[in-house]
Amino acid sequence: MTTHKKQPKPISLLLKKNNFQQSTSLISKLDIVLQRVLKQHNINGCRIGNVENGSLIIESPTSLWLQRLQFIRSDILTELRQHHSSLISIKVKVNPELAKISPALIKKNKPVKKRAQKMSKDIADSFLALAENADPKLKKALQSLAKFSTNKSE
């Protein structure tokens, strides 16, 4: 049986030595502030990747969000500096893995097409009036729409 010359070190000592615990705590605090700022701009699915040498790396699931983050970069930096004054810059990178993790968040931010619940009788009559002088295909579509709207509102 072999004997170890060095005893294993407790993990808490290793975490303190590498400043991992402090870094994780800082990233968590900054991420809370970042999420609040992003919520004001209707941006979801982004997160802080790392903080190194005064530079904050923000990860974005798509290039669309990356562009939006570029526009509000100075706002984000100003807000985050209130909590960590040694931040110098912000870098934004696309991390496609985030899209796999949270596709619901990305889809949630796409504009949703809203349909009218009811169409008034006046609008249906307007469609019928337009249909009288329209070409056959358009006439059929307008009459169908008018019929649908009157059935829907009754």
C-alpha cells in the first residue's frame, strides 16, 4: 500500500485560494443587476459569462440579442458599475448553447400576432361593398372575410 506524502486539502481552502468563491458571488450579484436592466429592455436569455481583469463578458443566445445588447452597452455598464466599480468594459458574445437551454425565453420575446376577437357589422359591410367592384379572387376573399366576421360577432 502506498502512503501519501501530502494530505488532501479541504475544498473550502482550495476555493479560497483560487478566489473562486468570491468570483462566483460577484457574478451572481452582477447577474441579478443585469437581469433587472435587461428586463427593462425586454431582453431575456442572456447571462454573465465571466468577470476578468475589469472586463465583464455577457453571453447571448442569438446574434439578434447581441445587437440589442450592443446598443444598450453603456446603460448596462453604468448600472453594473454602481455595484462593482472596477468594471472597465463589457464584451458581448453569442453562446448558442443558451438557446438550447432556454428556447422558451427566446420564443417568448418574439412579437405575437394578435387576432381581433370580433369584427363589427360596419366593417363586414365595408368588405362587402369593396367586393362588389373587385376582381373575382379578391371578391371571393372579401366576401368570405365579411361572412366570417358577421358569424363571429353574432
